[in-house]
Amino acid sequence: MMPKDRIAQPADAEYTLIRRALEIISGKWRLYLILLLDEHTLRYSELRQRLPAVSEKVLAGELKALVTLGVIRRDVFAEVPLRVEYTLTSKGRSALPILRQMKQIGQIFNEHFDAT
Amino acid sequence: MMPKDRIAQPADAEYTLIRRALEIISGKWRLYLILLLDEHTLRYSELRQRLPAVSEKVLAGELKALVTLGVIRRDVFAEVPLRVEYTLTSKGRSALPILRQMKQIGQIFNEHFDAT
DNA sequence: CGGCATCCTTATGGATACTG
DNA sequence: CAGTATCCATAAGGATGCCG
């Protein structure tokens, strides 16, 4: 979020928008969840299998946060046993091209040190 | 960093590169520092004035981290009083266009909720 | 001036048992 | 099956005093 009690700067408008973008992929697992759900709609147990190192609390919490942000959608099917599916929303999908462009930054900083 | 003990997925290569990109803007102040230094080279005290809410420890630590990552450069001028200037490196500058594209994601998620 | 060292508070992530 | 609740561990950020 915005730091408090600071002098307004021209960079603030940019900062705020980029921060909002970062919010959807902050944390250790959100980016993974988005990339996985770009491939398929998945149910809760399938996400757990693909992310074995994440705890129940964190997985459920991150999914809930992404739903609130409007990145993914949660569909409940009142079957027995219960089925819950998670799907990227159109807004979530629209963010993917730019997320994938960020790989370019990653590649730039994989190269050798060049402090010019 | 990469989560440990998980099954390898096709998304891993993407995840790793995007994570590396995120590393340079993770934390509460790095994005601010980069945007400020894109406008001018600044000395330590000037950065402090423009970011009044940041503590000495955090500011100095983040600057050091960005130098280590190769995003910014630290130039020391052995004057009295001492002068230290921070400047974006060419690698740092090359990341800016993509960072600015992320504003598009921010705008998408500023719009009304649309869970399709 | 430009930090670093120390101590403290808060945020994030995790393990595990239990529930609708 | 798909979570919640509780408690715990670690990391990130902050306040402040001191030093080259």
C-alpha cells in the first residue's frame, strides 16, 4: 500500500498503479496459482496436489484474496462429495501478457553484472 | 524464491523468471527508489527527504540490495562533507518500460468488479 | 553526511487438528 | 471434499542512538 506521511511526488500516480498490479502477484504463491489456472480450471484438491509445499491456511487464504481482487472466480457445485472449481476471470487473463513480459526483466538481471 | 519440495510444473520456468523480475521491486520502497532515480541522480540525503517515512536502516538496506542486484550504482565523492550519489544503471533503466506497462494491469483492476 | 547496530513491532507464511 | 481455527516461526519493516 501507499506509504503514509510522505511528500507527494510526480512518481506517486505511477507508483500507485504499479503497486496495484503488484498486489495481485504479491506473496509466495499467487503467481503460481495464476499461471496454473491459466492452463486449466482446477479444483481445490488439484491445486493442493500441484503445490504440495503450501499449507491449507495459506492456500485457502490466497485463493480467497484472489477472488476478492477479481483475479479468479470460485464456482461451487453442490454435489456429493462437494466440488469447488477455481477459474481465471477475464480480468485475470488480461493481466497475463504483461506478467509474461516481465520475464524480459528477469532475463536482463540474469546476465552478468554491468554497473553502468 | 522457488518454493521447495514441489512437483516440477511447466509453469516453473516462467515463475522463476518473473520472480526474479519481482525481486527488484519487492518490498515497500524499491519501486519508489527506482522511479525517483529515473528522474534524477540523487544523494542519500535527498532520497531521505523525498521518502520521509522510511527509516535509516531500511533505506540504507534497500539501497544496498539494489546495488547488489545491479539496479542502481553508488558513487562516493571523497569531499568534505562526504557526498554519495545513487544512479540507475543501464540494466535498471531497461526495466522501466515494462514496469510502466504494469500500470495497465493496475488500471484493469481499478475498474468495477466483473467476475467472468 | 551517510550510514550501521540494536532492539522492537508487524506482516507473512506454516503445521496441525478439526468442521460443514 | 474443501476448507477454518489455533498456535507458532520467520521475515520485513521501523525507531533510535552512535560512528567514520
